[in-house]
Amino acid sequence: MVENIAATAERIASAGHELASTSSQQSAAANTQTDRTAQVATAMHEMSSTVSQVSESARQAAESRRKGHRNRACRRKSRKQSANNMRSIATSVTATAAKIRELGKSSIRLVKSSQSSKISRTRPICLLSMLPSKLRVPGIKGGASQ
């Protein structure tokens, strides 16, 4: 009987260690997810700022035309500036898209990781449900479509 109690205590301790390890892994994955979400938010803010700058440049170009600045050099400079600003937007959008793809892949890995854990099969933790609704992705468990 004492041997049974000792064996049971050992199994309970082992399960506790496994639970702590899984919890630690999920916590690290959640921290990574938070960091990547912050990176995407920063990239989107930068893109918004770039769009505002391009908008202001376009407004200034239109104002210059209205005032009668027909000088060829001025028009060339304005076109060049507009082209440069558009390239800047394209670069920013490409970088943001890459970060969003990376965030999506990370989310999928996190979900798969939590689904493959013995402990999470009995009690899954869905980090997506913790996101504000406007950041959720329809069609993914915990997303806006549920």
C-alpha cells in the first residue's frame, strides 16, 4: 500500500513538472506573439505616417499647379517626388505585409503547439480569443466568425 502511495505521488509530481513545462512554453509563445503584434502595429503606424506625407506632397503639388507654376523643372521635381513617395509607400506596405504573414504563421504554430500538448488537449488555451475583436481573423478558432 505504501508503495502504491509512493508511485502515485511520483506520477503526480511528474505530471506537475510536465504541466509547469507546458505552461512555460505557452507563456514564452504568448510573449513572442505579443512582441510580433507590437511590431506589426509599429509598421502600420509608420505606413500611416508615410501615407500622410504622400498626401501632403500631393496637396502641395496641386496647390503649386493652381498657382500657375508651369515650369518644366518644377513639374519634373514634383513627379520625381511623387514617384519617390509612392516607392516609399510600396516598401512600407511590403514590409507590413511580411510582418503580418510572419504573425499569421506564428499564430498557426502557437495553435498547433498548444494542440499537440497532452495537457492542452484536455484544457485548450486559445490566445486568439484574448485579442480585441477588430484584430481577430475570421475562420480561425477564437476569431470574429465564431
